[in-house]
Amino acid sequence: MQRDQKKQIVGLGGIHVSRSPGEIIKTMALGSCIGVVMVAPKQRAVGMAHIVLPESKIDMDRAREVPGYFADSGIQALLEEFRKFDVKSNRDLVVKLAGGATVMDANRTFDIGKRNVLACRKALWRNHMAAIAEDVGGNFSRTVWVEVNTGRVFVTSPGRGRWEL
């Protein structure tokens, strides 16, 4: 990441899509949460959603207020944002997923990370899409960012370094 680039931070349940040259869209501390990254190469647009929970049916009011909070409503809302950037077909989008770890649930009582991964895949499948790359699971948190200029997606994790997804 270059220092002169503008960063747009995506928080819990946040969604951001951009075509702004030099911008980086970033989300941090993805434990059980999922960073859903979409890239529209033809339109030179990139976007991200920070998914917290699998299904909006547990809190429909929250899903209306912050659709990115849930996998089902968040992926739909992210796709709708891409429509504003002249992305007319889901086939024009490249999808990558990161996160979905088990970080505070050693006994896997709730298994939110795994459930989030499955819910994201299901929401993508419903839209005739699938991720071309994933860095999910494990027991460590991740920070993810995507560069508008290149569409490249990077992941970092404390003590594990940086890699491209």
C-alpha cells in the first residue's frame, strides 16, 4: 500500500464501492466476519462489504438500516451499489472472500465464522456467482484491502505477513 493513496475504511456492516483513482478500500480485524470484495475490471470499480452475521432474519430492522451487516442482505446491497457504476451483469464481477475464522469460540459453540462463509457462498450462488479466491477459516484475524487502480486484493495478519488473494 502506497502512502499517498486515499483509504476508505469499511467498518462492521459497511459497504463501499469506488472508481476513484488511487483509492484503497480496507477493512480490519476480520475474525469471524467476512470481507466480501468485488472487482468490476471493465468499469474499473471495486467494492467491499464487511459481513458480521449470516442471516438477516434474526434482525430485519437492522438489515434495513445496515444491510451489509448480514451475508444475505449485504451481498445484495453490494451488488446494488455496483449497478450505480454501470455494472449490468453479475458476470462482470470478480469476487474474493476473506475472514470467517474461529477466534473467540474455541469450542465452536456458535461457529459464526464457518456459518458466515457458508452464508456468503449461498448468497453468491443465489446470484449465479462464486468467489474465485478465498482466504477463510483458521483461527486468526485478517485485514483486507483492495486497490481501485489495480483491482488487486491483499490480506495481512499479525505474525503472518502480507499476501495477495
